[in-house]
Amino acid sequence: MAASSLKTVRGFVFGGNSYNCGTWMDKMGSSDKAGNRGTPATPRDGSAVELVGLSKKALCWLASLHEQGKFPYGSVTREKKNGTKIMWTYREWERKIVGSFERAFYVGLQPYPGESRQDLVHRRGIYKDTFGSSQPWADYQLRCNFPVAMVAAPDMFDPSHAWTALQKAEELLLGPLGMRTLDPGDWNYNGNYDNSNDSSDPKLAHGFNYHQGPEWVWPLGFFLRARLHFAGVVGGDAELQRTVAHTRALLAQHFTELQTSPWRGLAELTNKDGAYCRDSCRTQAWSMACILEIEFYYSSLSSGRSFYNLERWQHSHGLVTSRAACLEDRGFNLSSPPRGAIRKAHHSCTPDKPAPVVEGYATPRTPKNCRYEKSRYKYDTSTQHR
């Protein structure tokens, strides 16, 4: 069992050990042949960056409730082993985290006097994945978790440092549909997940690399939200508009995926560079939810227009070109067919008999032979769509 505690010097929650999986990256080895049974692939013990951000957010919320008279408790007390007690208000605890975070987690572009463990620094201009891990080298790994902290607690970050780290993540971690779970330059990286791998390679056997490179979809939502937040802070309206346009182009690929998937959903993960992964859940709730959050966030930046309505409106006025727009140009109707038509199409298909075309719409074939039939009709930009 992994225990959690509190570092009173910095205010970070910490816990776990090298024998347990402490966060969502929870792959535990199971191969006797490769010798990884009972060994966690990614312990992430110490203070995980996203948990620090989420705890800071929770403290801010509790402090605000107390200050508004909506929550009766305004502080916590901890008793040490020697019997002395420490009392922090929620606001004090929050400020302690904010005051310690950058110094503990940011790896600057240049070394500085007193910088700890320069020998372990592989990338600069990034945020550490953990702080105080029992495996010190793991602190310095570049992973996709820090944008979660950025979204939860943006005021914890120096904006220029945050923007530099997001650019590094775009360069090194961004895939077609998801985020690489580990820097490709890391010796543990392998982007292809195969849970049936029965080799003697301990880094791969029984899918040991589940979170060591494969591109998960849900973290992309936090990465994009973090970019939209910090773009305007560091570069004003011009940078924000560039980031909005880039976000729109990136999400067009998800729109295409939604329309061409027989599940009408987004997968758990993909293999390297967006390749199909047979061991991935074909549609997963948090993949969908985190992309939907971008839709909501984007809408707030676009005068209340929904993202894809705006996409279609802009395309109809010649203002944007994307994969979704290209599908429209090729004659696909990207609105949803009547629910009954989709149900009928799915119920009538078998591995040897693809689903029939629903007239006027692009409809799915079977998972084995999934593609879209060309619609008979052009997309009508004059009609109102959901």
C-alpha cells in the first residue's frame, strides 16, 4: 500500500514508493519470463506535478468557501512525532505551494549556481514530472502531466516558463490525436503498446510500456487548454489568435476520427505517431470528455459559437482549411444522420457485409473494414446544425 503525506517545507503532498503505482500511470509488470512481475513501470512517487496543482486548486477553493462563510473550517493542524503542532490556514498552505513550485519543478534553459542534480538533466525548459522521487532520475523525465497542473492552477506558474515548457511539449510530445506519455529521447521510451508481448524484454513484456510512450488522448485536452490560457498572457491577442487557429487545426483531426470511427468516439490511446493500437479501448469517456472541455473553452473564446459550428461557418466563408473542411469539399456530410438510420446501418452489418450507405450521409462500415462512403449531397452551409 502506498501512503501519502505532506512536506511542510514546501506544502507539497507526497507519497508512494518504488514498489507501487501512485497515479493514473498505473501499469504493474506481470511477466515472469521478463522478470517484471510486481514491478511498477511508472511509480511516480514523491510529489507528482499534477497532484501538486490539483491540491493547490482544492486549497484555493476551500479557502474561498471559508472566507464566504460557506464552509466552517479554515485551517488544518498537524501534530509531529515530537508532539509539536503546526497549524496552517488553507490560504497559507496554498501560498506555500505557490511560493515553492517554480523553484522545485522548473528546469531552466540555463544551469544556475546551486542547481541540484545537473547530471540528471536531459531536457531544459521543462517542468519535472515529479519532485523527490525515490528514483531521482525519474523527476527529470518529460511527460504529459504538467499541463494538468497548469489548467488546475495557472497562477502557480511563471508565464514565460510555462510557455517555454508548452513549446517543448508541442515539439516532443504532441501526436496526431494524443500526447506521448514519455519523451522519445528517454531510454525507456517505446511508443507501441502490445499487451500480448510475451518476450523477455522487461521494458515491453505484457505491455510494460503502457505509459512509456503510447499517445493517450485525454492529456491533449489539458495541453490545449493550457496553451490557450498562457498564449494571451505571454503574447497578447496576436499570440492568442494564432494559438486558437492552431488548436482548431489540431482538433479537426479528432472531428475526422469521430466521423470515421464505427464507435463515433475517441480511443483511449494510439501507438507511435497516431498508429492504430489493437489493445486500446476504442472509445473512452475521458478521451471524449477532455476534448469536449476544449470545445467548451474554445466557445468561451469565440463569442459563444460552438467549435464545429464556427469551423463550418469559417470554412463556408473561406476563412479556414482543415481536414474536416477537406472532407466537406470531397462531398461528405459531416452532420449526424438520423439516429434510427445509424442504428439500422449498424444492425444490418457483418464482417462480410458492410453497413449500407445512409442516403445523404457518410455512414460507417464494420470495425474490420472501417471507412466512409461518399455522400450523394454536398454539405449545406446555409442550414443550422447542432
